[in-house]
Amino acid sequence: MGVSRAGYYKWLKRKPTRSEKQLRKLTDSILQVYEKHKGIYGYRRMTIYLNHFLHAKVNHKCVYRLMKLLDLKAVIRRKRYNYKPHKPMHVAENILNREFRKEYQPMEVLLTDVTELKYGNQSKAYLSAILDYGENKIVAFKLSRHNNNALVRDTVQQIADDIRPSQTLLHSDRGFQYTSHDFKRFANHYQLIHSMSRVGKCIDNGPIENFWGTIKEEMYRLKTYTSFEALEQDISQYIRFYNTRRVTLKMGLRIPV
């Protein structure tokens, strides 16, 4: 092989340096985290996870190089365009007006929406959720086989005891559930401030749309669901993970002091 005898024995007796040992340990950690979380983390969020949960004290450039060598890539989010107009019964003003850069207290600004998921032989399920923007947590959710007023009513009913009358703002799109007489009565009863997106402007409800993209990429599209119950179980587990353990770029890439 064109290797000298002296060079071979030098290599044979050589011991890995401290730096090499650290890189090997880091590589093993990256592989374990990537597999454990089903490939949802790219190098930035992987760096945050390693520093925040494993106290690795590693630079994001090093993680980038190692993940590139290991050919590890994060799952990619897809865009969707499926808005269908309808004739609303009650329309609220866009009070929130995309004020997403402000600091909000818990239960001050809530965002809600419904998304469609499929399972089995083209069966459909509908997930309704409410995101507390101030805490960036899902405070209520429900999965149903039917997309109707009852789905939204049962979702918002979960937060009824936590609503701050005349202070809690609930923002939604103009879907038929949120413009119905039923939802209007609920909002009036609990003195909710109801805000609605403009027609066809999903960006007005951006954070909850972002959550839909996240849960679909990091959970739903990584597995084939054959039953409603299996889908419901994974959604519950993922939302617990999202609320308590999920790494976000807002946590920062800095090495902890």
C-alpha cells in the first residue's frame, strides 16, 4: 500500500489526543440526539441542544463541520396554499395587526387555528390548537374526525377558567368556525377580545401557522399513521415535548458561561 514500516508502527502505537477524544464523544452525542429526535435539528439547534442539555460547550461551526461529515441534515419544511373563501356570519377587526414583536404576558394574546391531517386509507382528522404567544406554549388542543363548530368549542372550553375578561385577545382566521354564531356567543360570554386575520392573509396568524409547519415536519411526516388513535397519541406526546423540551433558535447559540 506504499506505507513505510516505520510509519505503520508509529500509527499502530499512536494514542488519540485529547482533542480527538472530545470530537469522537461529540460525534457520538450528535448521532444520538439526531436519532432520538428523528432528524428535526439542524446544526444551529443541535448546538443549542448540546450546550443547553448536555453542557457540551461547543461552537456551532464545529457542529456544522461534524454534521456535514456525517451527512446529517434537518427535515425541510414545505409551503402550503389551501385557503378556501366562504361567507362569514360575524367578522372581527384585525386588532392584533401582526404585533408579534411586543412582549406579552401569559393569556394576553392567544392564537388559534385548525389544520387537516390524514391517516389510514385517506381518512381525515382535524387538529384544533390554541397557542399562548406570550409563553410560546400550546395551552389547548383537540383532535377530531370532524371539522365543525364543536371541535373549536371544545378546544376553547379548555381555557375558559384562565381567560382574563376584557384583557385576553384571541386571534383567528376567518374560518367558518370562528365567524359562527356559536363562537360569537362564547366570546361574548367570556368577554374575549376577538381579532381576525385579513382575507387570505395567513401571515396575520403567523405563529400558529409556524406551529403547524413544525409539528408536521418534526412528527407527522416522519411516520405513516394507520389509525386515529395512533395519530392522537403522537400529537399529545409531541405537544408535551414542544412545550417543555424543544430547542428553539431563540435560546441562542452562545456557549453557556
